[in-house]
Amino acid sequence: MIFEFVIFLSIGAAAGLLAGMFGVGGGVLVMPFLQRCGVDMRKTIGTSAAFTVPVAIGGTIGYIIAGWNNPQLPNYCLGFIYLPAALVIMLASIPMAKVGVQIAQKLSIKKLIRFFGLFLLLLAIKLIIY
């Protein structure tokens, strides 16, 4: 029991660290691990979404602290967080999350895995190019 806790804690910490470094959601890194552990794809998606909340909170706090009192930032910044952009992204993300859940429920597991694989491939290409 303690061994499993340490393993999951380590994987969560590594996912959070890498997500922050590469600017991706932690779920992108956790989903393949959960699938490898035999978790159903739909449960993996839901669990991944739940992982996103603490990673996003931690990342937001980190970027606020890192950019605090930086004189080179434009108006309407809280650390390195540009508040107008954050607000627009949040307003768009909330309703689209519901749409994503509805689509995931309608697609077969095979198609979900293919779409996720394609998403990871595009993300890898983006990381290599930039």
C-alpha cells in the first residue's frame, strides 16, 4: 500500500514538473500511465481532467510568484499571468469541456485512443519545432 502511494506520488510529481516545463496539461502525461495500468479510456479521461485542476493551480501560483514585481510586464498582469487572456481562455474552456465530454461518450474506445495518439503526435511536433 505505501509502495503504491510512493509510486503514484512520484509519477504525479514528475507529471506536474514536466507539464510546467513544457506548458502542457498534466493529463497528457498521466493518461498513458493510467492506460498502461489497465484503466478504461473513459475513466482515464475523467481522471486526467481531475489531475488538471491541482496542476493548473500549482502552475498559476508558480507563474504569479516568478513574475511578481517584474517591471517589464504590461498592464493587467498578475506575475506572468496576463489577466485578459486568462479570462478569455477560462470563459471558452468551461463550456467546451462539456462538449468534449459529450464527444468522448459518443466515440468508441478505439477512436478515442487514436485521437489521443494523434494529439500526442501533434504536441510532440510542436515541442520539437518550438
